Amino acid sequence: MTIMTRKSYYFEDLEPGMEASFAKTVTEADIIGFADVTGDKNPVHLDADFAGRTMFKERIAHGMLTASYISAVFGMELPGPGVIYVSQTLNFKGPVKIGDEVVAKVKVAELFPAKRRARFDCVCSVGGKTVLDGEAILMVPARPA
């Protein structure tokens, strides 16, 4: 297995307003795989007949699958490898369906130098419409001495 080395931002590199994003089109395989990995086999995600009788009228992705794209931004883009989650709030605003392209965007909102923590505003959108928002607190590594 090859691991790509990506740029990491150290705490000292961060400034309020910095942002990064990640885009992913949700596939049926993503939903099935997420259900298998997590054990969340709610039929609204997996059974078209069941989902057709819900307010969504069709299968939808797991909300936590959508939220995991925020984690992808943090772990791979900003701040990048080495960052550690402290907390995350999530507000689910709308469904994500198979074939939707989710854009997860994070923005540095506030820095806490004493503990090398950063607060980020987080938004996931589909077609420009917010489907999830929240905020995260991350522990960001300091630049090596």
C-alpha cells in the first residue's frame, strides 16, 4: 500500500479565514460499504421499497457518511495529516441521495494558542444547498523545534 505524503499545516501556519474543501459523488457502493462498516443498516439507506414510503421517496445516504467527508478535509487538506479531532457538532439540513456530489468545506474560525486548538466552521452542500453544517474543534500539531 502506497501512502501519499500531503502538505500538513502546523498550528503556527493557521489563520482565521483559511479554508479547504473535498468533493465526492455518493455511490450506491459507498452507502452499502458504510452500512457494512458501521452496522447501520437502516432500510431508508438500503431498501428502495421502504425508502419510497418515506418523506424522501427514495434511498438516502447515511448522515454520518456525509459528515465523514468533513473528516477527509481535515485529515488530508487542512490542517492535514497529524490533526486530531476533539469535538464536532452536526446539524442535518437535507438528504443526500445516490449520485449527489457532496462538497465538504471547512474554514478556520478561531485559534486557541494555549492548547494548539482550532475551531472550524463546517458545511456540506449539494448543488449549492447546505445539507449539513456544524463546527469542529481540532488539536493541531505545533511546528517541530
